[in-house]
Amino acid sequence: MNSPIRAMFFRAVLVGVALAVALPADADASPWALQTDPDIGFRYSYPVEAFSPLEGDAKPYFHYFASPSSDAKFLVGAWNNARAQSPEGLKRWLIENVGGYDETTYRPRGRSWFVLSGYRGDSIYYEKVMFSCGGSLVNVFAITYRVDQRNIYDPILERMEDTFRPGRRCSS
């Protein structure tokens, strides 16, 4: 192999190795944690090599995670629906009051759930909200990651979303 081709080959190999070390493993190949909130009972899973738990902000029933190798973050949590908001009412309130929903590209909904997903700058966001316990408990799964990492995080998001289940420990 001549010298310029050999140099290009070695650079390509080094870039490949660097990416393999810096980025999370394949969603199906890496070990996943399956967690259940001990008080509310919502269930979620995540790849342990891609996310690490963060210290919370003292909100009960919320769990925060971040990737050690990228800007990806997610949270799961639940709260008592003391305001008796409907799924459609909460979605409308989020869009009108929280902000960041200008580039929403995906909005499926059901009787007791909804999803808002789209772009915020150079990031993708996905937020799934499910009502349980006859509407008295609001459960949320939210994740954000950079657009240029969607080939890594889209399959992870899909599996996380598939395993997220609302809390069933309803107060009497």
C-alpha cells in the first residue's frame, strides 16, 4: 500500500475506533436496566452504558439521567393530577406556557396519553405523557439528543418508549 493511501486507511481506522469508544453501544447489544418507581409504580428502562443517573431536583417521583459521552438526557416521573387536567388540556397548557414546541413534527394521542416530538435547535425531543389511576396520576417520559446522533438514539428511544409504563399505585 502506498504511503498516502496507508495514511488515509489508518486515519479511517482511528476515527472508527474513536467513535466506537465514545458513543453508546447498540441498543440491543448493551445491557439495559429495568426500573420501577417504588412509590408510584411507573416502569422504565434504559441502556446502562448510554445513561447515568443524576441527582434530582428534590421533586418526588422524578428520575433524571444523562449520557456521559454526549448531550443526551432523559427523565421519567409522575405527579398527582390535582388540577384534574385532561390529556388534551395538559398538552395545550404545555404548548402555550412552557415553550419550545414551535417545531413539533409528531403528535399522536389517545384517550389517556399523548406524545409531543420534534426539534429544538439542533436537538430532537420526545415527550410521552400518560394518565393513569382514572386520570389522577400523570406519568411522563422525556428524552432529548442532538440531531446528528439520531442514528444512535432513535433505536434507544424506541425501546425506552416501548417499555415505559404508567404508575398503577393509586391513592385511595
